[in-house]
Amino acid sequence: MKKLVCIAICAMAVMIGCKNKGAAAEGSETDSTKVDSVMAELNDTTPLPMFLYYSNPQAMQIVYWNDETDPWQDMVRRNAAGYTKMLVDKKWVDIKFIGETLLNPDGKKMFAGELHGRPSIPSPGLKYAFANSKDIPKKDDGIWGLQLVIHQDYLTSRKQLECEYTYKETPMPQAIVKKMEQRYGMKAKRSQLCTKIGGRYTQGTVQFAGEYKNAPKTEGSDYKKALALNVIADGDSIYALEVLGYYDEESKSCSWNADDEGEYTPTIIYGAFEGPKGLELAYAHFAPESSTIGMYFLHDGKIQDIEYACYHNMVDEPEPLWDKEIAEMQKLYLKESNARKEYPLKKFDFIDIDNDGINEVWMRDKDDNIGALFTFKDRKPQLIGVETEKMKAVFYQSNDGKGAVKIAGPAGGPSYATELYVLKKSQVIERFGMMELEGEITDAELNGKTLTKWEAADYLDKTPSNDYKPYIYWHQKEEQ
């Protein structure tokens, strides 16, 4: 459903002329420009800036947004090896192209146009890596998300301009807002100054209140429209790109994206360049469920918007478990003495036993007869323990970063068996087992060392004891 919502919003943007459109400076008429004519006007074969999606140093991709042919995607695909610079904290670092990926770890084709919040979920696209290990960001450097990359030839014919960002909600200069109000005959509800570029240009947004009654008619649709502007000012020349949204007459509210709560989100300028014909700006526009990337061109007194892609931000995705990982866990399980070959592990869920932010995996057969638990640090499974028909797992946590799995149950007659596994930092640090006969400890062992019953009782008193009852939703492999 979320994907359909994003597609509908992006389709609406295309219908109302948000993609590949141009506008003249303040006081002139607005026009539209098709992709072919834009490229003809640019008359430049230098590959344009692009955006790389960064999750970690092992997950750096220019993510494909179209499963079919696309002029901008084809451009970057043809020139993949030439994209050698990535902008990180206003500094260019060297990157290198390492290949293309189209299939997920299960060998199935992946959907284009999706940005995943989990590094464990791959996307189709072009893969990159840092050329120099010294440039690899630390974990807390906060560069997760879209990053600007350029072709090695781009700056030979362009001058990079300094971008001064305004992080507080500062309104656009009043003179600009007034001119836009006069131009459109509407009252501005809010405005936001975003970037000052090269000591010359001012970039931001103006959002109007009420219905945009002079909006162009949309064939086959009679919904009322709202209006926001992406504005770039060059001295007294003000360029405005119209962004049409929905206007709800009953609630008197405006909306441009799903869950935007009535506010148009400002566009972010990732890079500014003075090109052979004028200003070139690489931008990204973020909404709760979508990310749009593209370029603005300010040439010959007109501003043009080339939208590359509208990605769907995949939120709240469950973590996947791939076929090869399941096969490895099944193999580890079958090596255990309590395993039953006739009960293959078929369903799973993730559980953070020691509360360290790294999940373990709990698997069971389809009828809950047999189960097994695995650590899963760096997605490398290691067996913790096995459940049987009579011995099931319960969980505990402590306040010192430890968690425990107890698998216990009747062992025949009046005997009772207990296995206890203590975890810290996603590794089993203690393995304890004991037998009881009518409540009396008869045998006990810790990490292969025999304990007396008093030592065993003392050990149990020191293990994590806070009950941890995770919410479990069993996933079948077919659901992925």
C-alpha cells in the first residue's frame, strides 16, 4: 500500500508538470520543456551529478529507479566507472565503481525505485566503495542516506560554488515573498530560506494558503489544487518552480505529500556549480515516504527542473532472512544431538535477547514441535540451543548488558533438564546445563566444567533474572 501511495503521488507530480519543467524569471510566462529539448539546449555530453545511497561502507549504491529504459539512468549506467568523487561534509572523497547488482541473495530480481532503511535489504543498482580506507566514515559520522557523486570530468568544465545552509526555520526575505504574492495573487502562509549560494543566489520555498484557482487544469481530474514554490533569486531576478498539491475545501488544508501535515518540505541543494551556460544545482526533496532527486538549471533567463527519480522510502520493513542463511542454520541445527530431521525449521522471527541492538534468530518447524536459536552477528549464524517437544525456550535479561535463554523441560520420569545460555554483545559467553531429580540438583556443568550442586545453585542466583517476553510474529519464508 505504501508503495502505491508513493507511486500515486509521483504520478500526480508528473501529471501537473513537476518533472522536466522550466520557468522564466519573475514577470515572464511559465513554459514546459521536454527531456529531449532540455538536453539539446544543454548541448553538453558531460555526465551530470548523481546521487548515491549510503548505508555503510559495504552498501554504497546508485540505486536504480526504473526497471525499463530511462535517459538519466542510462546515462549513469554507461558512465558508471567515471563517477569517482563523493561529497562528504563539503569535501570530495575518492570512490570507485565495483559492479552492478540486479538480484537479491536468493537470486531473485529486485524492484527498482525503493530506498531501504536496512543495509541487509539490497537494491538494484551500481555498487561503489571508498578508494582510500582513510576516507571511510566512522559509525557516528551520520552520513546515512543520499550523497552527491560526480563524474571525473564534471568539474573540468564547472566551478563549484559554496553553499551556506540555514538550519533554523528562517523565512525568505520579505521582498521575495511580496513579489511572489503579487505574481500569484495569493497570500503566503509560510516561507523558508534554505541556502545562500556562491554569495549571489538565494534558494528556498514559499507556500501559499488556500486554493490555487489559476492552476492549470488536469485532464480527468477535478480536485482542487494547492501551490508551493521552489524559489531561486539572483538579485532582482526571481525564478519560481511551481509545485502543485491538493487543497481540501472542507478542512481548508493543503497537502503535497503523504503525511506532510500541511507543510511543503523544502528542497535541499546538495551541490551548486557554475556551468558553461549558467547555474547548475543538484537537489533532493524529501517527504515522509518518498525521496526525489534531480537538477535545476538556470540558463538564459530560465530555470529548468530535470527530475531524475522519485524513490519510495521503505519504512518499517521487516528484516529479511535469505535462503542461504536459512540453509546454514538448518545445517547447524541438524548437527545438534536434539535435532530431528523430520522437523525442518520453516518459520522464524528476530529477537534481541541481550538488548544490544543486534538481533538473534529464533526458528521453529511449522507445527512448533522443534525449535532452534542462533546468534546472528554480522549475519553469521551460530547455534545457541535447540528446543524439543518437551523443552521450550524462555528469556531473561539483566541490567548489565546480558541476556539469557533457558530451555527446560521433563527428561523422563521425575527428572527435569535445564539448559541455560548467557549472551553478551550477541555472543554466547556461558553454557550451563543441569539435571534435577524431584527438585534436587544431581548433575551440573558450566562451559564444560563439572559443578557441585551448591556451585550450580550459586551460579543460577547470579544469572539474568528479569523476565523478557518478546512479541513474536512468525514469518514464513514465502512472505519475503
